Amino acid sequence: MKGYKFVAGENAIFVSEESGKIEKGMKLRVEVISVKYMEIEKEFQALANLNGDFLGPI
């Protein structure tokens, strides 16, 4: 992700000086580009974008 640095560890996170951090369980505001349903896993996968005004961690 452009502008974010990955920090590995037990609870891996992405850190940005501008937008703060992104970690598992956080709420994000994103622009959804594409969505598909994976029948075998019975789940949805989304391709999303964080670049833009008012996007990122809430």
C-alpha cells in the first residue's frame, strides 16, 4: 500500500505518518473497486483503494 510501511510481529500492522496505523479489526473507509464471492470458502473478497480524500482509518 502506497504511503504505508508494514511492521511485522505478533500483531502485524501498517503504519503511515499521515494517516496513522491500520491493524486487524480496525474500521477503514475505502473505495471498493471489485467484489467477488468465493464459493468454496463461502466468503466475499473485495479489492479496495485507500488513495483519495477522506479514505483510510476512521
